[in-house]
Amino acid sequence: MYRFAQEQIEKWFKARRRKPLIVRGARQVGKTWLIEHMAAAKFETLVKIDLEKRHDLHIHFGDNLDPKDIVQYLEVDSGRRIVPGRTLLFLDEIQACPRAIMALRYFYEQMPDLHVIAAGSLLEFALGEISVPVGRVQYLHLYPMTFREYLLGIGNEVAAEIAARHPSEVDAGIQHQLLKELKTYFFVGGMPESVLAYRDTQSLVESFKVQTEIIASYREDFAKYTPRVNHACLDSVLLSVARQVGEQIKYTRLDDSHSGPTNRRAFDLLCKARLVHKIASCNPSGLPLGASVNDKRFKAALLDIGLLQNLCQVPIDLELREDDLLAMYRGKLAEQFVAQELIAKHSSELCYWARDARGSNAEVDYLAVRGGKIVPIEVKSGAGGSLRSLHLMLNSYPNCPEGAVLYSGSYMRRPEQRLTFMPLYYAGSLGDPRPDIV
């Protein structure tokens, strides 16, 4: 299955000033498959070292981090020569051996011609324990498959190509067809194994089985978070976040059986594991948006929309009858979808706007950046209604020239209101894409 991150890895392969690359992301978003798939086409040999399975190899990353010595040990263990320019050295699950992360800086300094890729889940836990080789490594952030990647994954290349076009260039009837495809994606989600199961069987039930297995594996991982927070609190907070997508989060309401500080630790750990994304409120008076973040006022999104509907046990038979995607599960699936697409396409630091005034409930769902301008994004059912909060923001901030409304309809411009109505499937294309490797 094609992943757009392959284009970024291709550039990394060819770069003159190449640094070791760390592919980051939650478990089972496709990191290992992506690297092995790309390596098969680009190198004579792939030497893969799984540092979670092979604890016996951690000794080679001990006091001596000389890359030439490390390579010799790994050659003996793998039985393969590791030759710069011809071999890809892949250190999988590198978080299991923090010293291996430190060794990457020496690969950059002393063996720059050797292609080295590392991948890992729960990396933030390991990075907090060591001196990170700042400026000596590059990062690529991998997320679940976007809607367009899903279309490619199930073999609908034509739909994927059309979904990338600006909706003003697409017939309204075709836009509605894409929205029907999006309804299925709401339930299959973007976890690669779930997409594969659906592609091969055309059965949502088979996709749901995969999602259940993935969630179970995440819960097994909770043991690795202890003694920071107990399993029950982590599980409860994860489910609570899924149910509160699109709503302002209060720590005390995440789990009534634990204190606010305990819930906060659980929430922060889930964010570190990339199972949850924190979406902070900010002041859209200037760029970058992150400079004005208000950490006390925030929402959250789950890693994947398919996992969300599975966790919340969304009644599939009822929701599939809905024509309006914004009406499904009280609009939470649509809010999750937009957040997920924006995070995957642009940045994990997604923001929204909430008016900072006593008694005010004015709020705009998300903020994107396009052409150096801030674009407020509202996820709304239908083209009617007042959109009061969106108009208030447009009138209050001159650097926000117009707003975008994502809904279950076709493209429509209302220049007199400074609004553009976009079909929901186009969410990921709003704003300027940022480099995936930083």
C-alpha cells in the first residue's frame, strides 16, 4: 500500500547532507513496513536489528559507541556485510535501547555515507532518559493512513486522484460520491492492517476485528507506562478522550475515580505514546500559532477514527443510514476526521480558537495556515446556520481573511461572508503542507 511518506524517504535517500533518520509514530501505523518496503527497492541488502526482541545486542551499544565497532558486531550477528551506499542499516524498536539512539550522532559524524534508519514507538519515553543527538538526526512522523492513502490502499486510484483536486474543479455529483466513500473510511479508519483487512474481504466486521486487536495491544503496552499511572486510569482516560472528541477537556472529568493530577499524568502519557493528540487553544493574532498556545484550554483527538468508533462502540447499523456525515455519532466522527487529516498533513501541533472572555462560548473548531495567513476551519452540519463564532473571529483578526466550512455538501463560495464551503473529504488539503522530515 502506497504511503505519501515514501516521497520523503526517497528525498532522504538521495540527500547529500543526509543524517540518520528516525521514523516516529504510534504502534502499528506502518513504520516497519514502510522502511522494509522502500529498502527492498533501493539497496542491495537490508540489515534489520529489532532491539526490542534482541536485548542481547544492547551490549554493543554500551560504553563504546564507535560506529565502526558497532557495525562489525552487527555484521557478525547478522552474517551480512554492512557496506555504505549498498546497505541500509535498520534499527527497529530503537526505544528499547536508548544508548542506540545516542549512537546515531556518531554514525552521522564518523560514517555519514552509511544509510541508517531507526524506528520506534513510545520514543518519547526513551528520549526523556538520554541526551538526544540534536542536529545529528532527522525525524519523519508517520500517522495512520489518510483518506487519500486509504483510497489508494483499497485500489481506487481514480478516486484518490480526484480527491486531491480542488473541489471547484470537481463535479458536484462526484463530490457526493467521494463523501459516500468517506463514510466507509469513518469505520475502517487508517490503521494499515485494518485497511488491508477491508480491502481483501470487503467486510467491515473483519476490519473491526483488527481494530479490537490493535486496541488490546495498546492496553498491553500500558504496563510499560507504570509506575507512572496505573492501567485502569490509562484505559479510562483513553476511552473518555474518545467520547469527548470536539469538546474542551477537563482533567477532573476524564476519570471520576482518580484525581485531576492523576488524570493529567495519564493524559500526558497517552500523548507521549501518540495515542492521543492534544489540540490547544491559541490566539490567532499572529504566526506561528504555537507561540500563543493556552495550555489550560484544550481539546483532544484520538490517533485514528476507526479505533475511536471501535472504542466507543458506535452503533454501525444506525449510523450508516445517516446521509449527513456530520450527524454521525453526534458529529464527533467528523471532528475526529478533520483533526486526524490536518495533523497527518501539516503538524501534530494543531490548534483551535476559543474566545478568551468571561461567559463567552465562542469557539472555532480548528486553525490552519495557508499562504502565510491563518484560516479558521469550522466543521458544520449543513450550509445554513449563523456560524456566529466564525464570523466573530473573522471580524476580530484582520490576518484571517476568510474562513472555511467543512460539511457534507459540495463546494460553494460566499464571498460576501468571506466563507468557502468545502466537502468534508478535502480537509487534509486545507493549509500549506509542512515538511514531513525536520
